[in-house]
Amino acid sequence: MSNAGEAAQDIIESYNKKISSVAPGAVGIQLALMVGVGLAALCAFSVLRPNNSVVYQPKVKYAADEKRPPKIGKGLFDWVNPVFRTTEQEMLATIGLDSVTYLRFLRMCTYMFLVIAALTCAVLIPIDVVYNLKYVNSGDRNYLLMLTMSKVGDNWLWAHVVATYLLTCIVFFFVWRNYDAIVRLRWQWFRSPAYQDMLYARSLMITQVNKKFQTDAGLQGLLPSLNIPYPTTAVHIGRRVGALPALIKKHNETVAELEGVLTRYFKNPHKLGARPSKRIGGWMGLGGQKVDAIDYLTEKIKRLEERVELARNQIHERKAENYGFASFESVPYAHIVAKTLLGKRRHNAQFELAPQPSDLIWQNLTMSNAARAKNKFFGGLLLVLLCGFYTIPLVAVSLLANLAALSAYVDFIDRWVNNYPWLFSAFIGVVPPVLTLVLQMILPMIIRWIASLQGATTHSQSDRIVTARYSAFLFITQFIIFSLLGVAVQIISKVVIEVQGNKSTSEILKYLRTIPDQLQNTYMYQSNYWLTVFPLRGASACFDLAQVISLFLVWTKTHLFGRTPREIREATKPPFFDFPVYYSNSLLLVVVALVYAPLAPLVALFGMFAFAISYWVGKYNLMYVAVPRSETGGRLWNVAINRVLMALILMHLFMAVSMGLQTNWFYAIALAPPAISVPLFKILLDRKFQDKFRWYIPSDAEMAEVHMHHADARKNRLGKRFGHDALSEPLYTPMLHKNVQHLLPTIYNGRIGQSEGKIEGQTIGQQTAGGLTFAMIDAHNLEVDRTAYLRQREDDEATVTTAAALGQHRRGPGSVAGSSAFGGTVDDDYFSARRAEYLKSGAVASRSTTPFNPGTPDELPFELQRMPTFDGGAVTPGGDALYSATNASTEQLISATAGAAYPPSYGSPRAGHRANMSTASFSSVGGPGAYGEYSAPASRRQSVEMSQYVASGGDVRPVPQRQHTAGSSFSFGASPAMGGGEWRPQHAPHRSADSARSLGDAGGMYPPGAAPPLHHPHYPLQQAGPAAHEYEETLAHPASPPRGGAAAALYAPLQQAGESSEHLPQGGAAPSRLPGMGLPPGAGPARR
């Protein structure tokens, strides 16, 4: 070998020896240091927490009563017991499913790596140690590398292959078990009033609406052409807001700037300085015009307020946008329709479940498909460029982590290694991982901006994109490129020396063939680096619990630099929990721990401790400190699990490479079966859980008991909830500290007005000066008001019962009056337009003209199967056989004029609501019971299963329901309790006539054909109509105008006690509850 070759070999051997000597010390120092930092952070947290509740437990003050976490005492360790004792079910009710899902992911990783570490450390480490002691020279041993398979060979490697199979099964077990638990939790969340009462939960968002449908009436006309099984209750088309959002933003920024100027000017009230000035029209402080800051900002605020008010008043005159919303009677109906229309386009329109209003990125809703495709392309280029630029600082970090390789070229590094080995070990053990952590902080913001640029329509969608891309970005840059850079350092070093030694090209190429071996040695050696990263993650989690930086920032914002009341209020709010960043960092640890589990088992053990610490710290933070931006029901779970399965494939790949390099590449085929099993497991996972995870399609019995909502159009709920934020967002009112209110006359001329007003839910003293109204904030009111905070937080979670109250704050264009299918006053209302056809031929209407009717002349129309019926006589006012019928007649439901009003059958499984007692009140469309199978009598089971409907794309024809009755002349059905007989569908006029005759036959009071009055001794009813005894009825509010169509049967809202107010006779007292209803007489009315 030439001198150059010997020199190169000496350098490589020297590098490996220095790494071997430095690594154990670096890992030990890092572990000891991070344990010390973590314990110090826990002690600081325990000491600071009792007297700093604004920082350490803000949710105790600001959470709603039903979501308030357990109280914590003032003791140093009083926080431990509530955190350890609070169960998952309790957290589901207090912190939401997104937080519970994240904690379950951390707990799954903790237990999974506990089992993995127990297996690999108990089996593989002894094998590796024995092999090193028997076959490796003592001079080449490393205390840490002895615990890996870096030098293991021959048949000893098969133990690692078998362990890989077992690790795959362990991951499959934990993923399946926890996926099943998450789906159960999601269905529990779906069934909760917190979701069932949300308007967005039973609404669709429609984008890319064609111009000819860009009105409320046009959108209402579009939906029937889709062949969906359920009619809408309301529709709302978006309106162009133009520059209004920018005006509001500029106004609020100007108000905040004026507050800052005045607060700094009044900082020393006893000695005011010169009036503040501002330079406008310049650039970077150069040029422009210098003006009085107070006068300029005051006039600017007044002009902006006028422009905002003018723009809001003219919103009705603006053109419609290409997006809209449609609501349905219940949550399952919306989910069924959304699943049916998933991926389908009609008239270029796209349909999906509506998000929470506060979750929308409004400017992206109007983005065309062409613009979105273009932005996705350029956004992808930006990501590639970002990845390339990020490698520049990453090279520096890699060089710092591989300083030992540079010692042969840099004299001072060589002297440092030889003279101060412990200091050098501490440096490369602490600085590289800390610098890597700092470099990662800015990446999520850039990726989120790119996701918004590419057309993400919601913040939750942006979160999923950030989680997927940021986790991949971290893996590529921190794991793949980082390892390759270490190899590059070695290869370049030797190639340079070989070239300097005038070696031939063939010899250099011969050396380059050893690159795979060098790569394997590098990622084996870098397992020591990851042993320094996991303690850092655990210590950073403890530091996150201590909130030292947050405590310092809050203190400075509330005590120093003349902070404005608004800044102080913002600083005291509970912070948002950035789920994408936490998920991505955890997923990087999952990848590293899984890849190294069969190669270097200690990495999996360190990973288990890091996940355990993260779980308990995250549990406290989510219970007492942070809040999610908006609740998505754990949608990030699916993204995280997909990355875990990808990490499993990478484990197989790295193990196969190691096997091929250390033995024979043919043996690497042994790793093919577990790698192939991962995509097969993913397919099985999706088939089992994906639909249940995403959609709430309950069984027939549960569908029949779901609470129905019908007053969306009449109360304009959709327009109020899904109007653009710019139409309802309140403008900032300038805030000043109350102790400087006497100084306002010194800066504003004229009379100073005194008044009081509501600011964020609080009654605040106000002063009017200079044409502006200033809110004067007392020192004890500097923290944000709890009621105002809850209103702001729950505005996107407002139930339909509070939607009307929000109406006065939303200045958006309402939906066309009566555009609901249940409103019945619009010409193109489906049921109203076809009333005559139903009266003439009942169920014979053709499919082509009745898009909601997939039946035939011998079948009951689909929408009439869902019509409300009258409960059994024991529990429904009236109590006669007529009210026990399975279905009311078509004519009764269609030709409902303002007549006697009595309560419909309610459908609601929620606490405080009477269950629907009818035998077939709603549609038979419902899937098989999912999690927590809903219990109901077999008689509620209908003939069309949801799985059949979805599989057929909405083209299933229901089989007529059959019920038997004995000794009854009722031709339109009977209660199962009466037994015998057979139900037969009839045309509407025949059913109506038979309905009236059956009442007379049952009572023996009226001859055939006579129409009895609607009367029951226990339930007096108001009579109305052309004749006193005319057989007419209404299920609508008595004060509402006549409504046509079968859908005119409006459900009345209920109180907690279960009583309705909208069915009561006008001008009369509330009737007593009938026997069996469980309420005392005189139950008060409840208004929605």
C-alpha cells in the first residue's frame, strides 16, 4: 500500500477510535446533565406553581364549569395526584378528543417501547455482548457499541432477524388495539350533546359552485339533483366581502398602535414629555412626513370605522361567492350525504362535511381548482428548496457532531481532543442536539404558510398537512441526511488523500465500493448521538412543564415596558397547544427508536423514558394550561398511525441492509415477509376502522332516536353561523389604564364624555374624546373576562340553541326566507311543488321527477318513511288508535294548515329529552351498529341497511315495512302491541279517508266519512280552519304561516325537562303532562 493509502487508513482508524472513546463519555455527560435539568425544572415548577396560577393553571379560571379540571392545592406536590388519577373518560369531557387522542398516542408509544425494550434488552444485548467478548479484540471494543449489532456476524445475526419479526407483531398489536379504542372514543364524541347540538356537525360545505347556482334558491335547487336521500333544512350561499377583512385588520392594528403610543406617553403621568410623533410615507425611517402620532392615528381609526361600517351595510348588494353551506335535520343525515357525495362532482360543485366556522380559511374557499393546482406545484418546489437550504446549517451541526473526524486536519481540535477529552465530550454531546432543536423551531411556521398558499380550506386541514410534511422533513433532514453527511466526511477525507498520493482511478473506485460498509458503520456509530437526543427531549418536556420562559414573558408584559391593557389580557389567556409540532417531534422519536430497536436496543429504552415523560407533562399541560385551536375529534390520529407504519417499514429496510452487509445479500430476503405484511396490515386497518373513524352512520334503531332539528331556515341559523367572520367580528375599542383617564383632556380638545359600556362581557367605564370612545380598564380587570373568553372560545362550538342569540352580532346576508325544505314558502321547495302530485297519486310519482323517492308504486315513498308519527296512546296526547298508527297519512302531512297544534314525536337519545316512542318514526337508512351498539326493539329495524345504500350510491329501493295487527280496521298501520294484520301502502286520498273512518270506528262516535274534532280530555287543542270539524292539523308553530309539503312537520324544541312550548295553544296555559311522561303539570316553555 502506498503512503497515501496508509495515511488514509490511519485517518479512518483514528476516527473510529476517537469516536469509540468519546461517545460513551458524551452520552454519560448528556444523560447526567439532562436528568439534572429535568429535576431542576420539576422543582422550579413545584415552587412557582402555587403563586402563579395565570401561567401554570389558567384553565381552572377560564374553563367552562363542566370542563373545569380538578382543583389543585397549594402544596408543592399537590399537582401530582390529580394528574395521575384523572381517567381518560374524565379528560374526554374536560379537555376534548383532540387532546385525549394525543395523550393516547404518547401512552401507546410508552407501552409499546416498554415491551420492545424489555424484549431487545433482555435478549439481544446479552447476545451482542457475548459475541464481542468472544470474537472482537479488546482494543476495538466500545462500551456502547458492544450493546449493538455493529460487529456481530455469522449466525448470531439471526437472533436480530427473529426479533424484527416479533417487534413487527408488537407494533401491529398496539396499533390495532389503540385504533379500536380511538374509534370508540370518536363514536362517544359523535353521540355526545357537544357534537349532536353543533350546527356544523349536520351541515355540508359546498365549494366550486357554478355561477347559475350562486344564490340561496339556486343552491337549494342544486341539491335535489344530487339524488341525496334527505332534504336540507336550510342553505346559505357566501357573499363577497371584498376589502372588509383587510379594513378590519388594519383598524384593529391601528387601535393597538394608538394604545401603545398613549400608554408609553402616559407612563409617567406626573411629567409628560413631548407629544409622540410618527413618520409616514418613508422607507426604513428615511424620508416621508413627520406627523403627530396621536392625531394621525385617531383620524385614521375614525376613517377606518366609517369604511368598515359602510362595507358591512352594503354586504347585501355584493355578489355571491362560489361556496355555500347546507344543513340537515340530524348529524347522521349529513354524514350519510357527505359519504355518498365524497369524490363526486355535480355541476363542478364539491361537497364535504362543514368544519367549525372559526376553523375556516375564508380566502381559500374561493380559490379555483386551476389556481389550487398551480399553487400546489409551486408550493412543492418551495418545500424542495427549503429542504435544500436547510441542509446548509445541518452540515454545520453534522460537523460539530463529527469533530473527531476533523481532528486530523485541524490542529486545535486535535489538541482539544487530546488535552481536554471530557470537555470535548460534553461539547459534542450537548451543542449539536441543542442547535438542531433551535433550527427546528421556525420550520412549522414556514410549512404552515406553504400549506395555506396551496389552498388548504381549514386550519385543521393545514394542521394535518403540517404534521405529515414536518414529520417527513424532520426524518429526511435529521435522520437520513444527517447520517449521509457523516459518511460523506469520511469518504471525502480518504478520497482527497488518495488523490494527493497520485493513486489511480481504479484504486479510488475500488475504495468507493466500500461506501455501503462505511454507511453501516456510520449509522451504527450515530446511535450514540441519538442516545444524547432522547435525554434532551425528556428534559425539554420538563422544561415545558416549568414554563420558565412563559412566566418571564408574562411578567415582563404585565409589569414592564408600559404594556397596554390589551397586551396584558392577551398574555393571560390560556395558550394554544400546537399539535402538529408535538406530533411531528414525537414521530421523529418513533422512527429513530423503531429503526434502532433491533440494531441498538438502548435507543428504544431511552425512547420509552422520553415518551413516558412527555405523556405526563403533556397531560398536565392539556388539563391545566393549553387549549386546542379548534376541536376536530382526533383527526390527527390517522396521520400519526400512517407514519408509525412507515417507520416500521424503515426498520425492516435498515435491518435488511445490515444483514446484507454483514453476511450475504441473499439472507436479506428474510426481511421481506414482515415488510410486505405492513401494507397488508394497513389495508386491513382501513377496512376495519376507516369508515367508522370518519363517519357517524349509526344503526337503524339509533337513527330512529336521533334528535331532529327543523327550524334552521326560520331562525336563519346557517347564515348566522357561517357568515364570514368579517361580518360579525367586533372592532377593537381603544383601551387605557383607568389611572390615566384624567390625562385625556391634555391630548384631546373639547368635551370629554363619561359613560359605561360592555367590553368583552364586562361593564367598563368609558370616556369619549377626540371622536373616539376609550375603555378605561381598572387594575383588577386587566385579565380577560371569563365570560368573554368562553364566548370567544365557544363561538365556533355554539349550539343551535344559542345560534339565535348570536344573530344580532352577525351582520351577514341571511338565507332566502323559507329556502329550507321545511320552510315550505319557496317556489322550488321540492315537497311544496309536488303537493298536487302526491295528493293525486301518492307513491306513484316517477323517480325522474322525485329525486328523493327511490321507490315504486308498491313501496312507501322514501321521505314518508322518515316522517314523524304519533306515539302510542299511552304517552301521546290523544291516546286513541289514530295516534298509534305507524305512519300518518300523506294528505295529513302535506296539507297542513294552521289548525290544532299538538306535540310531534320527539327523537333524542340525550339526557333531558323524552325518547321517541313511535315504532317507525324515521328513515330505515342506517348502518349496522358500530361501537357501543345502540339497544332498541327489533321492531325498529327497517328494511334498508345503510351499507346497502352507500354501496349502491344511493340507489337502493326499500322494501315495504310490514307490521301485523289483529281485529283492526285500520288500513294505514297499527301499533305492534295490537298484533296481527298487515300494513299496506296506499295513495294519499285513500289513506286520509281511512284515517278518519278508523277514528270513528274506534270510538264508535262518528259515522264513516265524518271527520271528528281533534280533542282529548287530557290535552285541550286549539281549533282552526274553515270548519269546526274539518279534519286538518299542523305540526308547525301555530303562529307560523301555512307551510306546504310533507316536510312541514316541524319538531318543537324541548326543555331539559322534556316539555315543548311551540305546540301549545296560543293564549292558553301549558297543558299537564300526560300519564307516563314523568313531568309535573305546568312545565315551563323553552325557546331555542
